[in-house]
Amino acid sequence: MSFVSHLECSRTGARTAHDAFHTISDAGAPLLVRYDLEAIKTALTKETLAGRAPDMWRYLELLPLASRDDIVSLGEQMTPLVPLSRMSRELGAGEILVKDEGRLPTGSFKSRGIAVAVSMARAFGVKHIAMPTAGNAGAALAAYCARAGIESTVFCPDDAPETTIREIAYHGARTYRVNGLINHCGQIVASGTAETGWLDLSTLKEPYRIEGKKTMGLELAEQLDWELPDVIFYPTGGGTGLIGMWKAFEELGAMGWIDGKRPRMVAVQSTRCGPLVKAFDAGHEEVMEPWEPADTLIHGVRVPKPFGDRLCLATMRVSGGFGSMVDDDGVIAARAMIAREEGVHLSIEGAACFVAYRQELEGGRVRPSDRAVLFNCASGLKAELPPVQTCIDRNKPVDFTKFA
Ligand SMILES: Cc1ncc(COP(=O)(O)O)c(C=O)c1O
């Protein structure tokens, strides 16, 4: 039995019954899943939760699935909080914790949202799902659809990371490179829906991916013993994580599981694609025009105009957060530096969060006493690494003086 009470239009508040796989609201806005939180409070205690398996399904009451039997899983274990202790010392900063989402199946946090959405789709009898992707979401969709026996079709920008494009195809999705950006891929998916009958699983065009992403916030709260950090840096493209985590904190607050303290939510974007930061700084409630040219190498944030722009901007604002644009070259240098000095292999998006943190610490929007959580949303191994040119000829004497 699920604790879902209804679906709600994020713009008008209008209610929709939770009786089929709904996509967007009648007003054309994202739908949000609402729960009977009072009933959950009675059904679930922190003590019961503590005894459950360390995976994202431990929060089942706060997820839309009607039964455990509906779960499509590849083993979504809880992800660790890894301190960047040396960086903290060198910067004279407070605690910097990396939430390492690269440990999840398919190597990224996309597993969380896609696992819930595909589970719901299968429960509602969906046979075919399509999606535009910067890479990681498509890889997760292909894998979870393979698991669920659902057909998948994925469209990605032709310059998306090669590893993820191949990963998508390898899991059996029909995979297409599109000579454009993610919004162009999204237009193809939307325009094919009537003819193909596929389900459009684009970011926020259905209500369930956000519920899966919400588990990042639930998990973070539980790992920090129900005291939220001061600030969260999140690499923001479509914004599901930002919105999902905030939703988690609101639900935990309404259940009385956390106090009134909330983290400032910082949307990290690039100087080469920063539509949310620009809109936030201009005091707008939505992104007024698509960012151009969106040529950042931080692929996860290369979304010129997110569909959930209003929800992202509202989250940044009500949390007392802000947006931070980072320079791509600085991100690439920081990623290499952290790999060498901390042993932590961040994705480019994760490194972007570190650079944003560092610049905001210098600029004073983050205090040295703040406990900060940076989201590393994917495994560093997804991105290309510099080649190694040093060789040894085993038939010649080795000059060990250079190792001394
Ligand atoms: C590694 C990585 N980080 C961040 C993002 C952005 O995530 P969201 O759509 O939740 O803003 C993506 C999305 O593609 C991603 O793959």
C-alpha cells in the first residue's frame, strides 16, 4: 500500500488522482507527488528505519510504489560522505563532505530517479520509454529498462561523453546521436509521443524521477543524524536533485523528523551555460531565454533552459541559497588536483561543485564555519582521462635513479 494522497500541479496546486502514469499537469507544469505524511509518521519510526537494509528502498513509505514487489533494482546502496580533509585544512575552511553518488549502479545518481520512474512505469504497464539525455540519465534508463523488460529509446547530443553514449547502446537502448543540444533531443522525444506511444521520461515531464532523487536528501539527513548541513552545492542541469532534496527536507520537517534548520541550496552552473544563475541574479522567477551558446564541457549542467526552472529558482530563493557559475578550465584543473591530493576521483560536475565552494568561500557567501556538502553525481571514470606516455622497455636496463 502506498501513502500517496494525490499528484499536485507545481504551479497552480490543482490536484490529480494517482491512478495512472501521469506526465505533466493540465497547466503544463511539473506534477509533484503528495503523501499522507501523518500516516507515514505513525507507520514509520527512525528506529525501524535504522534496522533496514542500507539502500534507497529503506524510505519506501516516502516513495510512490504501492508494493516492494514493484521495485526494479540494480542494487542502489547508500552512498558515502567522503571528507575532503586536506582541502579543508588548506583553505582554512570548515567541513567539506563529498556525497559520492558515483558508487551507484550505472555510475551516477541518475539511478535513483530512474529506478523509481521505471518501477512505476512497469507497475502501470508502460511498454516503451524515450528520453533526451546528457548521457548519464540515458545510461540509467537503458539499464533499468533492460532489467524491467521495457523497450527504451534514447537521444543524446552528438558531443555527449563517448563512454556514456556507448553505455546506453550497450544496455540495449535504441541510441541516437543528435546534432544539437539536450533541448533539441527533448523536442524529438515530445514530437514522437503521439505516433510511437512511448512514455516521455524527460526531466520533470513526469512526477516520479524526482521522488527517486529525493532519496539523496533523505539519506543525507539520516547520515548526518537528522541535522542538515549549512550549505549544499549541487551541479544543476535540469534541477531534479535540487528540487527533490528540498522536497525531502520539507517532508521530513512536516513529519517532525528534523528541526527548522535548512541548508542553503546552491545551484552550480558554468560560465558557458548558467541560465539559472543568471535568472536568479536578475531576480527572475523563470529563465527568460535559453542560454546561448551552451558549450560548457560540464555536460551535466548543459541545459540551456530547464523545464523545472521555476521550481529550481524557488528552491534557491526560499533556502537562502544562490547560484554560482564556474570556469570550465578551473574545474578541469581542480578535478586533477583533488584526484592527486585527496585520492578522490570526482566527475567534472563534482569538481565544479568544489570550484564553486572555493570561490564562494573566498567571496564570503560561504563561511569557514559552514558544514558543506558537495554532490559528486557521477563516477570520475565516466569522463576521459589524460593519456599516459611513460613506458619501460623490459629488454633494456631500467634506470632506477629516476625513482629515488
Ligand atoms: C554527473 C551529473 N551531474 C549533474 C547533472 C545535473 O542533474 P540535474 O538534472 O538533477 O540538475 C547531471 C545530469 O545529466 C549529471 O549527469
